[in-house]
Amino acid sequence: MRGVVAGEVLRIALPVVVLLWLAFRHRLWGAWPVLLGAFVVSGGIGALRWYAIYRI
């Protein structure tokens, strides 16, 4: 179970880290509001999925 959790965290965190790096390197600086919104929405959906899985 811990391996699954670690894999899911890595699968979610790695793209976010890459996008943040690109944003801070000014390659995506103009798109940061969209990136932030996408991060909040995807994080919320991910949290709800884990909550639903935990409840089953």
C-alpha cells in the first residue's frame, strides 16, 4: 500500500514541480494564474478520490 501511495504522490507531484520550475524560469510566467487554478482543481479532485477510496 505504501508503494502505491508513493507512486501516486510522485505521479502528481512531479508534473507540478516541472510546471512550477518552468513558471519561475519565466517560460510560463504569463500563465501562472491558470497553472495555480489547475493545481487547486487537480489537488481537490485527487483529495476527493483518495477520500472516496478510503471510505470504500
